[in-house]
Amino acid sequence: MTEPSLSDTVVLITGGARRIGAVVCRRLHAEGARVVVHYRSSKTEVDALRRELEAIRPGSAAIVQADLLEASAPQRIVEAALDAFGRIDVLINNASSFYPTPIGTATFDHWKDLMGTNLRVPFFLAQAAAPHLRERRGTIVSIADIHADRPLKGHTLYSMAKAGLVMLTKSLARELAPEVRVNAIAPGAIMWPEREMDDATRERILSTTPLQRVGQPEDIAATVLFLVRDAHYVTGQVIAVCGGRSITL
């Protein structure tokens, strides 16, 4: 029997309890990875995910709870991964806050949340994990956004934060080379957001997407797998998974 392609690889993922994060966890786990799933408040979902993965392969899934905005969170999350499996091969910065902050309505708390989850935390997680990733010749994959390049109206803080994450990706690719590869994925419309979105907005998004459809979480998971497993000569890059929408904005 052929050994799974990521056999025993240890993956640490933030915000992995549900939606895209959970699909990424399942995909990498199916390839043999052991996963450490960070969550903040999705206790029911993360427990169900862990039971599901452990039923497939005992001793292959661990969870860690943390509010990412706490200063100690990045170091604690990395330590939890090391306590669980003794090493870290892959860091996936998936957790993200997303909501509008039109000019005139943004608050300092919005700034702390959006810049914190989307930029500050990925930096400090990478810093905490870097020695262990270097030891394993590992990789970092961050989930950015096509709006890091083409800002989304009414979402200035979010767009700024994701733009910073793209630059962080490129900077870390230089800082951590040659041992660690660092890349990002820029999704377009992958699932609809949980906040209310009217039909007209959805129709407008689809009309500016060349493939004329919404993407699926599996599209992101497949790209993560490519960057982790196959892209041995790729670093400092941002792959748009957006149905072509990034070229029409």
C-alpha cells in the first residue's frame, strides 16, 4: 500500500473548526497529516471535527483554544502543537475577521480586531513557529484575499490588513529562506459570507466572475495541498483562487 503523501506531517491551522478551515483540515488529514486545530469559540464544531478525524486515524488530531487577540496566544498555540506532536511542519494562517468598516464608522476596536487577526497574529505565529519550521524545512500558507490588491468598498481596514498579509508573505519568504517556504492564497467568492448579503450583491459578484459561479472550500483545500506537498520550488507567491474575478475588478 502506498503511504499517504503527508504521512506524519504536523499541520497547525488557525480557525480550523469550521467552514474553509475544517475542509482544509480534512483534506490534509486525508493525505496522512496530523493536525492541530486552533479555535476560539466553536467548541461544538471543533470537538466534532476531532472525533471525526480521530475515528479515521487515532492520535492524529489535537485542538487548542485561544483568543488570537491576546498577546500570549501565538506562543501558546505553538507550544500546544509541540506538546501534542513534538514538531511543526506546516503553519496555516486561516483565521480571519471580516466585516465592513465604512469611513466614519470604524472604531479602534475594529482596527485591533481586523488588523490583529489578519496581520498581527500571522506575524507573531510565524515568528514563534519559525525555529521549528526551519528544523523541519517546513512551510507557511496564509489565506489572504483578492481584495488585498483591489480594495473592497466599505472594507478599508480589512483590505489594508490583507494587503499587509501579502507583504508579510513575501517578506517572510526572504527572511526564512532557504529552509522555509512561505506562500499565500487569495480567495475570491468561496462560499457566501455568514453575514447577510442581498441577492443583488450576489448577482453583481457572479457577473464579475469569469467562471460565473461561487467557488467551494475544496478549491482552497486543493491549493493548500499543492503548496504544502508539491510546490517545492515556489515561495513568496500569492495564488488567486477566485474564478478569474481578480482580473475583472
